[in-house]
Amino acid sequence: MAGIFMDSGAFSAFTKKTTVNLSEYIDFLHMYKDKLDVYCCLDVIGNVEATWKNFEEMKRAGLDPLPVYHSGEDEKYLRRCLEYNYFCLGGMAKDSAAKLRVPFLDKAFTIICDKDGMPKSKVHGLGMTSFELMRRYPFYSVDSTSWALSAGMGSIFLPKRGRNGYDFNGRPFILSFSDRQTNNALGKHYDTVSPELQKWIQRYLESKGHTLAGAKESYKDRRAINVEYLIEFQKTLPEWPWAFQKRRTNYFH
């Protein structure tokens, strides 16, 4: 999917203990909806009835938002979402580890998909940052800020070294380039890896039109590098729609 997807910001507001005003959100969407391809209903974390009330009010206001179903809500609301050809799955950000989201997503996609495993509606994964889960489930679209946050912290996404070049099949190798850090929780630092690996990294950056200096000094360059990784990763996924097959999760770590 290519285009502009508008999230309501409800989760960010929830974590900051503030709220998003529905009337203001509706006014904003009316102002910019011609520039947006898709936009979410204003969901209310922890109050499914309020979420659907907002959805219905937005529809009455002449908008066409995507409904949202959250982890932990009654399944009847998921089935209600399936009355629409495109909706969102949310409420997973609280589970930082990918494997903790699997029980919810396995159950949800069993309902979302038909007997052959094919999705009956398009599904957007809100805050979906896991490369394993993007490969496991037939999401139509996802959003994440991890690429931008990593860039802001001085890190870039790099492919694994494959037999025939670069391997974008799974999670990236995250490497820090910031002069303020020689190591971090996300991965190693460029200055601490082998000279041979440093040369390989420089060749990769140059193949994408970037420089080592840019990776070290510009968060904008790092953002571009991370976006390019995500684009390459997307190319490795099956063309939507594809069949969901429930399977063991022992490859998560």
C-alpha cells in the first residue's frame, strides 16, 4: 500500500494521560481528508463502547474512518469490524516482546481469515514494529515509529549479509553511528565492529546513495536509510492477500 495513513494519536495521548478532542479531530480530517488515503477512528483505550460511539459520530459527520479493535475486547467487536473492508488492530503496544502478541493475533486472524486462511478484510496493524509478526500475519498495512526513533538515537537499520548480497528477509542489524555513544541497547557501534565489516557497511551505504559521514552526522540521512530498509523488507513479503497459517512460535527470541 502506498499513500498517507492518518492515525488519531489516541495511544500517544493515552500514554501521556491526555485526550484527543473528537470535534477537533473531525474538523482536522475535513480540512485534510483530500490529502489522506486512509484515517482511523478516534479510539478510546479501555472503552470499546466509547470507541464505537466515536466511529458512528465520525460517520454521521460525513467521514469514512477505519474502525479499531483492541486486544482484550470482546470478540463481537472484532466481528463487527469485519463488516467493513478495512479496519485496524490495536492495543498491542503494551506487549513489547513479539511473542507476547502471538496469542492475541493468532486468535484474531483465525476469525479474520476464512477456512483457507485468506483474510476477509484488509487489516492495519497499529504500532506494529515486529518484523517476525509482519511476516507471520497477512496485514494489509502497518505503522511504526521504531525506524524514526532509532535514527534519532543515532542508529540505522542494516541488512544481514546474504549469499548473493544483502538479506532483507527479517529483522535488521541495528548499528549505532552516534559520536555520543560507543554502544547502546539497540546494537553495536560502528567503531567497535571489525574493519572488514566497516568496509561492507560503507559499500552498502554507497549503494543506497548515502555516505558514512551522513550516517554519523545527520538524523535525516539515518531516517532515509531506515525507510529504505523497510521498503526492501516489504518486497520480501508475499503479495497481499496471502494465507495465514497458525504455527509454532519457537523462532521468536
